Amino acid sequence: MAPLSPAHFLLALAVVAVWGTNFVVIKTALHDLPPLLFATLRFLLALLPAAFFLPRPRVALGNLAGYGLLIGAGQFGLLYIAVNGRISPGLASLVVQTQVFFTIGLAMWLARERLRAFQGVAVLLAAAGLGVVALHTDASTTWTGLLLVLGAALSWSCGNILTKRAGSINMLSYVVWSSAFSVPVLFALSLFTEGWDRIATSVAHAGLGTWAAVAWQAWANTLFGYAAWGWLLSRYQAAAVTPMALLVPVFGMGASAFWLSEPLPPWKIVAAALVMAGLALNVLWPRVRARTQRIATGS
């Protein structure tokens, strides 16, 4: 399995930095907008006006629709509902990274990708970090919130598999056009569960900061983040790319502590250290081994 090149490593790092700090943006916007309406507006802004300038990607319509539903309604619909009072943003940023394990497992099952020994150790280290968090849940985290975020993680991982099956395509177009399938489903769910009166009132009273949060979700998180992530997944095995997402909770916890004054006790530091250790092993071990072999052979 080829490791990420230095340039692609930095691209993946930029994506996870945006995704990690994004949990603070989500929490801020949910003060004014109900979760499913927020998700609807996010993907509507990702779709328009970009769809007028980008051609529809050459991919099966079922693949495009599946990705839009999984990422839009599945991942973010569930995540926004969870962060809306059911789980803290910092902890949500960590729990959602179970998508790494789901993605690697699905890739092994569907694409017959092999899990190397060092990758197995890396996953165990990261899982230990998640376990530390699970042992320290408190009143700010409910079982409903945890289950919703796990559902969001599973939706994300299934979306990753569809991205790989789409092959080498224009990922920006893929993300934009898939939003056409996210928006109507999310709006229908918002109308059914949140009601027209609440939708109208929320839109009328949303401030500039809320609309800026919607724009950040659409352009930085969706267009840049998912286009770049999907582009990497189309060129590398899932086990090489997805562990980078384990840095999301590091950024998420740090941003939540800084902007939202979310507590950052020692056990969170331990959890983050375990996650980073797993990431470092997965990313750096192939390079260290390759360099050692070159030195040994004198090449």
C-alpha cells in the first residue's frame, strides 16, 4: 500500500483541520437554526450556484444519489441533531471518527483490501483513545447522542466506499451534484419534524454570524473538505487515507475548549495522545520501513 505523499499529507491535514474546528461552527449556528433546517441550508448553498458552472460528473446516478443521501441526510442530519444538546461538540468530533474503523472494515469486505499488521496496531491505539472517552462520559453526553453520532459515522464510511467506486472523477462536481439529492430529503425531514412555523421564524431571525456559519459549512467543510477527501480516496487505499481523520477530534477538542470553554481534563489529553499515536504509526511506518530497506540494500 502506497503511503500519502508529503503534498497529499498536507492536503489531508488541511481538510481535517477544517473538519475539526467545524464542530464549534455547528454548535454556534444551532443557537438560531434547528438542526435539519441547518443541514438543508448547508447543502443548498453547496449546490447553488456551483451546479450552474460545473458539469454533472460521469458517474452512475445511483452512486451520486447514494452519496448525497449518506453524507447529507445520514452523516450531517444525524450529527446536527446529536450536537443540538445531546452530545458536546468536542466529544462528537471524537466519536464520529469511528468512521475510520467502519471504512477500513467495509473496504476489506467489499474491495478485498488487506489490513497490514502495523495498521492493525494503529487502529488498536486509536480505539484505545476512543475507549478512554467512553469511560468518561458525563451529563453532557446522552446515549441518544452517542448512537446518533455512531449512525453519522457509519453513513460517512458508506459514503467513502461509494466515492472509491466512483473512480477517478471531478470530485468537486461530485460533491456539488450529490447535494441535489441531499437538499429535498433534508428539507422534507425538517418540514415534518421541525414544522414550517419554526423554519420561517428561524430564517427570519438568523443573524449574520449564523449565515456565515452556513456558508462555512457549505464552502469550506463541504466543497473543499469533501472534494479533497474524495479525491484522495480515489487515489489511495482507504486504510492509507481514513486514519488521517483521527486528527479531527484533536482540532475539535482544542477549538471547543478555546471558543466554547468546553472542559479539557487530563483524560481528554490522554485520549488525544492515543489517537495521534495511532495516526503517526499508520502514516509514518511505511516511510520508515521503506527508508530502512533502502539503507540496508545501499540503494
